[in-house]
Amino acid sequence: LFLFNFFYNPFIENYRLWTPNDNAKNVVREILARTSEIFKITFIEVEENNYDDAQMRFSFYETTGGAVSYAYYPSIARTDIVLHTVRTEIFDDSSYFEISPQGESTTIARHELGHALGLAHPFNQFVNKDIIQDYDQNDYPEYYYGNRLFTVMGYAEFWDKDIDKYAEGTPKYSDSGAFSVVPEYDFKLNDLVQVDSSDGRGPLYSYDINQPNWARDDILTLGYKYGLRENYNAGDNTYSWNEDKNIYETLHDMGGNDTIDLSNYDWDMKIDLNPGAVSEVGINQERMVWNIDLYSDPLEDEGDKTGDVFILSWSTVIENYIGSDGSDEVTLNTSVVNTINTGAGDDVIRNVLANDIVNAGAGSDTVYISYTTRLHLLYTS
């Protein structure tokens, strides 16, 4: 249910309920559709006059001052999800990147839906550790996993494991994000910021980028709560991209014989085919900039530059890999039989078992064999 003109109590005087147009409604509809595709949850939109039937209510408000979006946890009665916008014009054109699946406004809406489905912030223990009785860090996961790289419920987004974004407390912990330096030709961009290039190419113009769907640990947790749909990407799928667009997403695949194909590139790669692993497409390519303070001067806050990034969900098994013409460093999943084909670079292939098939191309290649009791042949060329 979308609320238009009542059932809304603003916190502050200058908050005003905004009637969502079709583009705003479609942001929410798309998030719900993608959620229902992954999890065993069905959402049915009801008309406003069926208010009493709604279990989730979405409302938008606008303000000229500081504002937050918020949502309540699941309730026996109903759950409210309230989304703010400082600039309602972002909903004027459906091609604006801000309201695309990877845009910031869409990500905020997905975050608030996470609360409505029962997810909490993953960083509360870090920023509140001084007031938690008998606090013991060993009772909690490492701060690194409170990262939007792994969950849309995080605030901070960072690459370097040695940076503790939560050590400094509120509000600093919430002010970092990931930015793209790749032009997006399918969307109209706004909110461009300037980022220094380390190789002398001059400033790169960048924009805030997010994952287009639920992240790795969201899928794990919501799957535990509601169940995963067994038919999601359950066929024999090939995941391939090219350098015209960023890769920043969690691959979730529930079956089949699947392939990562990076043959469109001549970049160096660092790929891990284990469930839950993070892979970098394009070492030293400066495709993304992490840990930029969203409210600082990007020229003074250089951040950590990486290639494109994909993450495998904990349920995803990839059996095959086709490498680039650069140097591929590939770590195999020892729980399945792998078929690996690499290109012309100097490749390193780890965790190879006796029944894996490895076809290494030209170049000086290194294959690390893991101990196993499987009595099969290893083919290399």
C-alpha cells in the first residue's frame, strides 16, 4: 500500500508527505519483485481504500532539512516504511541513475524493507560497545562484515580490512561509500564527484554506486527466515560482462552447471570460486573507489581504488571458469569438479584436485595441487 495523504505523523514541522508518482512507486515495486524472486515471500499490492488489508505501508515525505528514512520491524498488525527525499525531481525521469536498481535512493528503500522483514543493523555492537554490559568482541563478527559489501543493512562501505570504520562512532561510521568511475550510458547521472587518478590521467568523475539486489549476508539471513526459492537461477547459467559497465553485485545461483566467463577482458583478475567469496575483475584498473567520505572533498579523500567486484552468495556454486587474456589468479572450490580455461597471461590456479580439468593457455602458468583421495586424472595444457 502507498500512502498519499493521511495516516502519517511527521517528526518535524518541515516534513511533508509527498504523493509518489509512478516512478517512485516503481522503485518499490521493483525491489519487492526482486525480493520475491529470491525468497519465499509474496507481495500483493492493494488499493488505498483497502487500507485495513495492508501489512506493509510505504510513504514518502520531503523536507528541506536533515532527514532520515526509517521502518519498523515486523508487526502482528502492520509495518510502516517511510522514505524521505530531499529532491523529489529524482523521480521525474525513470532513467535517472539515482532511482535505478544500483542508485542510492533505491538502496535506501531496500535497506528499510530489510528492517520491515526483520533485519537489524550489523554495526550496533560496534558503535554501542561502551554501553553494552560485559562487552566482548569475540561474541560478535569482525567489524569488516558490517560492510555494505556484504549487507545492504550496513552504513559504511569499504574495501580495506585494516580500516575499522566503526571505531570512530557516530556519525563518522555512516559516511563512506563506493563510487564508480565508469560512465553509465544507460542512465542519466547526477551528483558527480571528482576523484584523483593515481596514474596521472587527471581527475575521474564518479558517482555513488550500490549493488542492484540483496547482498551476500542478506540472502543468507532472509533465506533462513523465509526460505530460498530453489528455482532462482537454477539452470546452466553463464555470467559474463564487459568493460563498458561496472560489475558490483552478489551472484545468487541455486543450481545447474554454471560458468564465470571473463574472456571479454585483457585485464588481470583475482577470482575466488568458493561460496561467499569476493572476486576482483581488473586488478589496478581503478574501476571503483571505496571508503570515500560522502561529505568531504573527494580530492582530499582518495579512498581505495579497485577493479570491478562480484561476490558469490553462500548458496552459489560455480563449476566453470573462462579467464581473460590477462593474468588470472583463480582459487577453486574443492567441493565440486571444476573446469578451468585461462587465456594468454601468466595464470595462477589454486586448490586444484585430481578430477578438475585445467586448460591453461599461453604464458608462464602455475597450478597448485591440493591433497585429495580422489583417483582421477588432471589434464593441463
